[in-house]
Amino acid sequence: MTLHASIRGTRDELLSGPNLRLRIGEHVVDTGALRVVTRPEWPRLTSKAIAVLVELVRDVGQTVTRDQLLDRVWTGRFPTPDVLTQAVKELRRALGDDSKPPQYIETIPKLGYRLIAPVLVLDGPDSAVVVETADAFIEAPRETASANDAPVCARVAPPRVARALRWTLAVAGSLIVLAAAAIVIEHLVIGHLRSGASAASHASRAWTVGERRVITSDPGAERRPQLSPDGTRVAFAASDPVTSTRVVVRSIEPSQVVHITSGGTGQEMLPSWSPDGNRIAFERVHEDGCMMYVASSLGGDEREVGACRDMTVNYFDWTPDGRALITAQSRTGGGDLALVKLDLDSGEREFLKYSRTDEDQDLEPHYSPDGRFIAFRRGVAPYSDLYVMPAAGGDVRQVTHVASRIRGHTWTRDGRALVFASNFGGSMTLYAADVDSGRIESLDVSPAEYPDAARDADTIAYEIPRTQNQLTEIGLTDARVETLAPSTGSDYAAALSPDGARLAFVSDRGGRSQLWLYDRATEAVTPLSDAGENPMFWPRWRADGKAIVAVRIDAPSQRRLVEIDVATRRQRVLSKDGNNVLFGGYAVEPDSYFVAVGASGRNNELMLLKHPGTPDESRRDIAAGVAFAQVDAAAHAIYYTSSSGEGLYRFDFDSGERRFVTPKVSSVTTLGWRVVDGHIWYLTGIEVRPVVLRDLDPATGEERELKRLDIALKDVNFSITPQRDAMVLSEVGTEDTDVGMFTLTRASSH
């Protein structure tokens, strides 16, 4: 037996074991858990991607042909080459291998792939196996390993490299414990934004993120984590086979969960700890409404508090004395939202007196750790910002100016900053905003949502969204359900072309959010924008199907409306420099567009733009404070929802007449409505099964139910086929959201 064959046999034996742990370059991969351990926020890998990785490790440093990989991983099947391409893309994304030249997996054109990163097989607390350097294999000195270690193999290197390698192997046994346990913080600073980034540079960081880890890993979703005041326990909503979700509590250290509720029907969501840590408030949501409860944090009898608002805007916190809850309700019974205290003993409600207008929508209030201030979100998604005011009410001060979707915010322990999750830079990331100066710093924790800080500890829990959204076509006249353009990425914002032959959508299947095009006849999927370009969202088709408009994020506060020629992929900027575009689309006449420009949903201007960039350019104001808009081309009109939450309006382009249509479709509906043949089709029951598609006649106010969908949605965009017999939307295919945790402390220089 040759030396190479001997080592290959040892390696095959090691790689055939269950729950294999590999250190590849800077990352640790747990093959049994399908996870890149050093990127805890990243979704689980597919089993096929892991299998491809193991095969590349078997021949580390050597080219493995595509045919070899297809034969080994898809044995007995007849897959298309695309499945291997997608698996390699998945691995590269998970390992952060987006540099040129690659650092992990190299493509050998027309042949296959080669793993070029150093590899260690971790088979115990201080085991090390395969180290890649050059061409031939030699067996490493045994004196560097303990009796329980796996053999160490390395490639023969030039003399200088070989001496360095021997020194490395000599200390590998003592260092591998640290290597196996280390959690490498992923740095996803918004480097693809070319200018204007408000995230602070690494050199002037005010905050240090440390001890980052995942504390839940059960199948299904664990959502909306909330830390006890002392930071030792966490409450969250967990999947349950009887109810959709149940509120549970567990220690932040490995422990069993405790069900604190009676387990009634409906979804239990949004746990919130009382200041003394003895009680937890939560809501239970049904199709016909929701109810708020309080239960012991140790489990036991629960107490009904009262009815709550739509779950999409129903957030709450305890008052510092533990006698009331603070939440948001309507003063008028309409779409407005104001902060209100709910007394737990009397059931009375008291609206806070503070600076606001009747058009403001204020929600998600949180008291500062010392109880002196309240931070809250003004503006329903997707155009929100954070504000602060004294706990007793009075003047309000704006802290952030991002005018974007904010998914959760919390005070830091010292009460001097707010940690929040937002996608104003492209992906959902955690940021820290200084309350006094408004300075925003990226914490480089992404993807991440709904952070919550312990009052008495430097600990923050957050959601690690592990959701794969897939494009799904659902028949409206039959039971047809079909997945479109399948991939291992997440797909959003489906927009069918006018003839229904193609589908434009946003996807991260290429590693970053970009526009893609799906041809329904050939099933070909091609990018409309390059992965290296600035991210683009909300595609809309021109009536002739030859062009698409989308919003391009050039900087956190600089978004432009661009038009893309589908045939050539050329881009044309439609909006003016300095205009921050919130959304836009095609109007009725050729070379005419509607566009919302401004700093927020409340302070924007919806206008009609004709012939942009030409001497004939003209602009016409339509409305202010608009949340979303849709054109009815046949009627020469545009429908829009008010950011104040009042409901849906109609503006006639010809006469200039404006009229109120209905309160049933409002800013709370966000993007989940469309104009179809002069009617309004809209979705209800978002995040609560079933989702219902309804048809509203704006002329009479009559409505009917079109379809009940037993699906889960996070993205409410949808598109209707030209025949009106099906809809395409982004369904939550698999959700395995986990709870993560880290410590957050002030940098020494601050």
C-alpha cells in the first residue's frame, strides 16, 4: 500500500463518521447539525450541500470533477447539473466566499471544483486532521498529538513552508480547543453601498460585540425572545403541534423549556417580562382577533387583560411600577395609533400626553432601564423611525432618520443608546443609535431581528431568521399549487409580466439581494442585476413587458428609482439627485411614472413624473404622507394608502378628484394589496393562518372572499396572472428561526 493510499483510507474513515465537525479556513462546520457554527445567524445548509463539502474535503487541494460529485452525492439519481451549481453557491454563501480570487472553493472551468482552504477534522477537544499546503501527502509527526487524536496529514511543502508547517502542527494540539470553540463574528458591513453609509467605521467603534452564540436549535421556529431583567432566562414563542405557537421560558444555559400558559387555541406571541421578573404578559391571536394575558413566569394560572389591536402593530411593555402595560391604540377608532397605558387592576386606559399629530402612528414603546424615558417607533412599516420622550410625556425627539422597516428595538443597559434591527442598508442588521447624537453604528450582526436587552446585564437576545421564502403559484379557481424558480435562497416581491410569461423577483440566491428574471416557458432563471451592484427592490413591469422599474439603494438615505431594459440590462436613473425614493412605478401615459420622495412615510410626497431627464420633464403633486400606491391604468387613476392609517384613497389623473375609498385597506396592510380590473384585491391574516385573499369593489364597498390560503407569509407582495386564475406570492417554505445572544459593552475608548 502506498503512503498516499494509506492516508486516503484514514481520511475516508474519518469523514464517514456521523456528526462530523470540520474546521475549514476560518469556519467550523457541524455536518450533523447542517450548520456553519461560526456563522450562527446563517440558515442551516441542505444535506446535499454538506455532502458536496465532504466530498471536496476528501480530495482537498485536488480538482473533483462535476461528474464525480454528481455520482457520489446523487447516487442512483439523474439530477441536472444545476443542482450541483446551487449546492456550491450555497456553500460559498455560507462560508462567506465572495472574494476574488476565492478563498475556499475554486471553480475549475469546464471541469469541476477544488477546495483550497486549510481543513482540520475535529474529532474531539484537541484533534486535528487535514492541513492543506502543497501537492504530495506526508504523515505528520505523531508526537504532536495525544493518544485519542486522529492522525494528522499534510501535503509536502517547500522547505520554508514545511518548517512553518511543522511548527504549526506542533502547537495545533494546544490551540485546537480554542479553534473548535471560537465563534467568529461575521463582519457584514455594508461595503457594497458606494457612498453615504451611516454605519460608523471600525476604527471609531463605540460598541464591542462579544460571546455570540445560538441558544435554541430545536426544529421549527423560536421567535420574539425577551430576556428576564437579570438576563438569566429568556421567554419566546415556540412551535407547538397543538397550537401554532406557545410562550415558553428557559434558562439562557442549556435547559428544558417551561410552558407558562394553559395552552389554549390560537397563536401565543410577544412575551414581555414584568420589572420584577415574576410575570409575563403575552398575546393570544385567533383569526377573528387577539387577546392579551398575564401569566406567572414559572407557569400557572393566566389572567385575561383585554382585547388587543392587530398583531402586526400590537407591541407592549410594562410600566416601571409593574401595575400597567403600555401599548398603542387608536384614539378615534380609526387607523391612528397613540401610546396608551392599560391599568391591570382596573382595566382603565390612559393615553399619554405628548407631542404628536392626529396623523402620527406611534407604536412599540419601551421604557429605559431607569424608567425615565420611553423610546417608540413612529410610522408603520416599511417607513419607520425611532423617537424618545420623557416617561411622563411632553416633547418628542427623533433619534433615527432611516425611514425604513424596523423590526424590533431595545435600550442598552446604560440607557444611552437604542439597539434596533433595520434593512435600510440592504439586509436586516442590528444597529446601535446614540440617543443624544443620533449616531448610528452597525453591530455587524446579520441577519437579525427583534433584539431585546436585559435590564441588569450586558446581554442581548435576538431572532436569527432562518426562513426560506419560495415563489409559489396558487390556483384561485382550483387547488393547484406550484413552486416556481426553486433554489436554496429566499425569494421575494414577485411581479408577473403583463403577459404572464415571465416573473421578476428579488432573491439572495446569488449571495446578496438582487433582481432576477424567471422565464416560465423555459424555466430559466437569470439575474437582472449583478450581485456586486447596489441592492434593488420592488420591481414593477412596464405595460409592454420590455422594461422594469425598481428602487435602488445607493446609500442608506439615498434611494433612486431606476428603469431596467430587460433585453440589454441597461439601467436608467429616473429620479433626481438628492431625492430619496421610497417607492415608485409606472403611471398611465408613456414615459410617465409615480414616485414617492421624502425622508419618511409621513413626510413624503407622492408625485406624477413625466419624461424624466428631458427638456419636457414635468412633476405633479398627488398627495403627501403616502404608504403605498397602485395605478389603475384603465381608469386613469391611482389608489394609495395614507401613512396616517386612515385607509385607502383614489386620485383621478384627469379631473384631479380625490376621494376616500375604505378603511379596510390601510398602511397596516403594507404592500399586501393590488388593483385588479378596477377592484382592490387584498390580503388579511398576515402571519396568522389562514391568509385570506379578498376582493373589494371601490365603487360600492362590497367585498367577497376569493381564496383561503393555509400558508404563512412574511412578504405580502403578490401578483395576479392575466387570466385571473392564479396568484404568485412568496410563501414561507421552511422556517427554522432560532434565538441568538451576545454581550454588548462600550468600547474602552468610549
